Amino acid sequence: MTDKKSILLLTRPICPPWDEGSKDFAYTLAKYASDFEIHLLTCKKSPFQKPSFRNGGNIVCHDIYTFSEWNFEQKARAYIFLIKEFLIKGGKDYDILHSFFTPTKLNVFALKICLRNKKLKTIQTLATLRDDIYSDEHIKKIIHADLIITYSDYAKEKLKKIGFGNVQRIYPGIDINLFSPAPKKMELMRKFETKEDDFVINYTGEYVRLGDMDDVVSVFSDLAKVNKNFKLHLAVRVKNEKDAKKKEEVGEKFEKEGIFDRVAFIDDGSYVMEDIFNLCDVSIFPAQTMAGKFDIPLVVPEAMACGKPVIASNLERLKYFLNEENSILINPGDQESLRDNILYLYSNPEARRELGEKGMRFARENFDILKIVKEYEKVYESL
């Protein structure tokens, strides 16, 4: 060990594609937290294998994973690593274990076995409580660390209400150096067949889980039929068979409406999200449910940081950080309001610019990774 505090970040594989909020944040945190020795669980595709990402020698990579997909084999590899480091070696190489997993009964049980009688401090960063499926009593059983850090004030208030006192809210961080206004990349415009005079609506959500894809399809179908300048970018991952089936269904609907050429399906992983946001004129997040989703979906502040106006649902969790000052909020499932507000922003460039600037200031003030890293550094020093 060095003289610096040693932090093990317990995460999914830290490697591309950058499409999962917690590992993406852990990767960014490690790049900037130079006052500590940061241990990462990586695979050979990790960018930290390059010397330029070694952060002055402060990053230690443990190549325990074989690829990025989070399946049973990769979970087993993480558990074997913990057994080796803590049950066999005694955990002597670490001062703090910082977990980014959404806690479940199984992974918490495994952690407790590995960490029993160990003196190192523990932190859980919770992107969501999953209180859509867990009762208060169940939540009490699976949250165990010395310090609980929540992404949102919603989760912080919930935990305090059921008896937790060791809770702090720290927003997830985004790299403002990357997520900032930038010119459209011509090679991406050619790839996605997007013209300079197109009005691009970006949707970065999910095909099934958020319950809003039918709303997006219906609203865009109406818009595209009355104005040829509208273009839809669907930057949406296909994560499972249900998503694949829904994507096929969506394509068939657009084909039937005769507007398939107005839609770009952006899901091959050959891009970075800051470039996608900078292609659009407005970004929408009209979710009908946040069940199973992080309390703060990073795609929202990322779009804001790029200066893009955001239209989102006024769901309780989203309203903890979104308001009428930094975004346009609509009722879930209100297709008419979604359509009308897109048309309003299209017809009012000044209003579009003003809302984009307000959102950008909000994102920079609250989600800048350098600010977030300082908050985590204070936490690490305090334990």
C-alpha cells in the first residue's frame, strides 16, 4: 500500500461500452480522484490499460472480468475476487470498500461473509432503492455500510424516514469537459442520414422498461407527417429479447407510416453520447414509470450539460431535480402535451436557447464531476 488511502470500487466491469450509469460514474470518479489509490475491477478492454489513463500511478486495475456483459459468470468472478482479497489475504490492501451495486439479499449476504471481522470502512452508493419491489423491512436488511450515499434526495428522505441516520446525498457526476455544447459531427450526420436543417428530437431511454416508447412513436408519427424537418434519433440500447422485439415493432410502425427514413436507430455502440446529444435540438424523457431505473437517469443532466432543452415527465423522482426553471415537465402519458411542447420549442428558437442555457447552468452547478469528486474525497477522508 502507498501512503494514500486505498479505495476499492466494487462495480461491474469498468470497460466499454459506456452504457451503465454506475460503472460509468465509477470510471469517471477514478480519473479525477488523484489524492487516493483507486482500485478498479476491469477487463482487458478497459481504457485504464493505457498509460495515459493511469492517473499518475493512482489507479490499480484488477483484470478479473473477461468481458463487459454482466452475467452469472462475471458475478462469480467478482465474488471469487472478494474471497481471495478478504478471506484469504485479509483485506490488508484496502482502507475503504466502496460498492456501486444496487443491493440485493444475495450480494449483501456475499459481502457480509467476506467482510466479517474486517476493520475497513464501507460505503454504499445507491442509484435507486428499488422500493417498487422492496418493502421498508427488506430495505433495512440489505443496506449495511458505514455510510450510505444516495443519488437523490428522494432516496435520502426515504431512508431517513425508515430509520437510517448515516445517509448523505451526492449527485452522480458527469464530465463537463466532454458533455458541453459542440458542433455537430459531419460523419455522424452522414451515418444517421441527418441533414443540417433537420429538427432533431433525441430520445435516450428504453424500449420497454420506462413504458413510454409508444408515446414517443405516436407523437413523432404525428410530427413527421406535418413537417418534413423533424427527425427522431432513438439512442436506445437493446438489452434483451423484449427490447429486440419492441425495436422491431417500432420499426414496422414507422415503415407503415411511411416515415422510417426520418428515424435513426442509434444502438451499435460506435459513438459517444456527448456527440449524440450535440446532434439534437431537443432531448425528451417522457417516462411513465421509473421502476427499476436509477433515481437520476444520467442521460437527462448529460443532455442539459450539452445545452439541450429537455422535456421530461413530472414523476416524483424526477421532480426532485427537475423543475419548470431547468426543463419542461409534462404528465406521464400525455402525448398531446409532449407534441405541443416539441412544436413550441421548434417554433421558438429563442425559448429553446434560453431553456437550454438554464439547463446547462443547472447541470454544471450540480453534476460537474470535479465538484462531485471533491465531495467523495471529503467522504473518504472522514472515514
